[in-house]
Amino acid sequence: MNFDINKLFVGIDLVEVDRFKDIEKQKKFIDNIFSKREINDCRGKNSFEESLAGRFAGKEAVKKTVEESIKFNEIEIINNKNGVPRVNFLNKKMSEKYKSIISISHLKSIAQAICITYKKT
């Protein structure tokens, strides 16, 4: 497999968890940013707010790695059966063009994510 370093992009983002307190009162914001699967996935975690903040940081990190405009709701971050977050591009064009891996960490006050994206085409 040939590897072209010029097709590799890195993005990182930090988010204050406090921004997500009482987030459920902001239904329009949630619906514009997160998929139903993401919301359900975060509800199963110890801290809903920390988990959502982590997903938001993840989406910001992903957005920083693609060379074109993408909406938050076109990026879905779902944990696999082992709890590892996976990036799904819900926009077919983007999923054909990019492959991303992500790592998310959070504390009570800060969530962070780093994304590495490879441009396939």
C-alpha cells in the first residue's frame, strides 16, 4: 500500500463541559448537532454532559481535517462494541473521500478530541 503524507490531516479540539449543562433544554441545538444514535449512546455513559461535550469536540476535530464544508449532523461518532469511538460520515460523498479515526477524552470540566483523517481520493 502506498502512503501519501500529503493526504493526512490532523485536527484537535477542546470544549468546556459546562457549555453542555442543561443541554436537553436546547432541543434545536441538539437536533442540529447530534444524531439520535449519538444521543442514545451518550445517555448510557456516566455523565451525559461530558459525553456530549466529547462528541462535540470530536466533530470539531473532524471538521478541521476535511478540506470542504461539512455540517455537524453529517458527522456521527458512535462507540463500537469495545467502547472505541468511530467516525461515520453520513454524507456519502464525504464517506467515499475520507477515512477518519478519533480519540476522545474528558474530565469533569474539559473534553478533548483528536482526529486523524486520510483523504482516499
